[in-house]
Amino acid sequence: MSDFTKASEYEKVFNPRLYLETYFRLGSGSLADDFMRFVLRNLHKTLCLGELSGHTVIDIGTCPSIYQLLSACESFKEIIATWYTQTERQELQKWLNKDPDAFDWSSVVKHVCDLEGNSGKSAEKEDKLRGQIKQVLHCDVSKSNPLEPVVLPQVDCLISTVCLEAACRNHDSYATALKNLSNLLKPEGHLLLAGDLGANYYEVGEHKIFSLSVSEATLRKAFGESGYVIREFSCFGKPEDADYDTSDYEGFYFIHAQKP
């Protein structure tokens, strides 16, 4: 088995629109209600209430989602989005183009605007984010330059949510991916990472999608081996009354790390 998930293998079983419909409508009662509120709260705290800001942020594995960029557009002037499969990019492009068939992010955007004290400004928020996404590039975290063949100046910050657990098939490759991502960062640049704890899969329609099971211990080990300094590590356990069974996850994590 490869250490990394192949794009062709992923595209066979992953339907990006069904993924969005299943997990990204706040208030729908899916496990993403808990995940989204946890991640959005931490991104808001780090990017809008904290000291973290800069010129350029790269989001690793953006497509087909935008939720993780809604706070970033308040702290960075330019955003570079990335994708791994063509079907994911197509779904993001619909939103960028304001296609009538684009996924409706309004419940998520409203939640972030409420966090920021800007209730009623959802349309303006989406337009601001569209304007700040300057490039959409292919990304492969198995490469020493994940944006190959594009070579960019090192940036201030990277964001990645529920990406590395899908891309990496074991903990060694997870650490390798972190090292590869550090090549995109300036010295003292920041990495914001979020994902599931203990998940071996999540369901999209009839398919169970692979997820690398990680724990706080394995994550701390991988970050240490990759040379980062962890500035914040937050965890959220699966609620006892959770009655959804689309994943075997045990909780969520958010990490703010820094390259030396």
C-alpha cells in the first residue's frame, strides 16, 4: 500500500457535493455541527482575536470547502486555495463564480459573522473572501514542494482542516507531510491544523472514506519529529448523547504550531 492516498483512488469514492450536503449545513444534526463550531471558534480566536496576521495564507486541501477561510480573510490580504482532485476544484469554482448550483454556505457564514459581531453581513463576507482568493493551485502533500510545479515565495501561514488524515495512510507519512508543508512557510511561520481524533472512516453516501486514526500523543510526536513548536493544542471529545454514526471518530483537535 502507498504511504499516501492516490488521487484516482480518492476520486472513485469521494463525491464532493454529497460530502458538503452531508456534513456542512449547520443545524442539520450531523457530526459536523460539533466539528464546525469547534473549528470555527478556534480559527476565530486565533485569527481575529489573537495576534496572528500577515500577507499570504495558503489553505492546504481547500476544495470543496470554504468554512476554514472565513476568519482568514480578516487577517490576511491574500489567500491561496489548493485542491487534490479535479472534482473538488469544480465544486469550489462554482462558489467562486456565484453559480446558482453552488453549495449554499449561508448557515456557516452566518455563524462566523455572528462570532465576529457582524450579524447580517453574510453576503459581504462571502464577497470579501472571493476577492481575496488569488489563486487555486494543485497540491500534493507527499511532495517536498506540495505545490509542484509551482514555486512560490514562503508564506506567513498555512491552514489545513481534515486533510492530512485523508491524504496520509500511516503516521510516518503524516510526519513527512508536515515536513513538506513546512517548506512552504517562512521562518517563524504558522500552521493551523484541525481534524478528527480516532476516526478510521467517515461516510459519504454508500462509501466509507478512509481516515488515518490519530490521537493527541501521535499528533504531538509527529509535530515534534517535523520540527514545529506547538503553541496551542485543543481537543473536544465526542458528546455522550451524539446519535449519528457516519464516522467512528472520538473527538476533534485544533493545533496552532510554528516553524522555528
